[in-house]
Amino acid sequence: MNPEQMVCVIYAGVNGYLDKMETSKIPQFEKLFLEHLKNSHLALIEEIKKTTVLSDDNDKKLKEILKEWLPVSGLL
């Protein structure tokens, strides 16, 4: 996992999005969430890679992505 991907996964954890998830599902979350980001939000990953910063705009985007994707992911 590269740094920009780590940022997205760690972001979910430290901001409480994984609090209700069984810990045994976290590796599956990582895999599925990164696949979702690569398939549907590659520009976000590329921007984090390019700027090496999680800007306020990217923070907002990650929140929106997690709020939309997690309920339909089947992991909660």
C-alpha cells in the first residue's frame, strides 16, 4: 500500500468510520475501499499523491465518499 492509499485508510479509522465494524473485517475494508477509490475516485488519490497533503477539500471528499460507500459496502 502506498502512502496516499494509507492516508485514505487511516483517515477512515481515526475519524470513527470503522468504530462499528468488527475488527476481523478491517482487512476486507482496506481491500474493498481502496478498490472503490481506484475505480471511482482515482483523481482524489492522485491529488493526495501529488500534493502530499490532505487538503480541506480532499478531507471533505473523503468524508462524502465514506458516508456514501460504507453503508452499501456490506461491511457494517
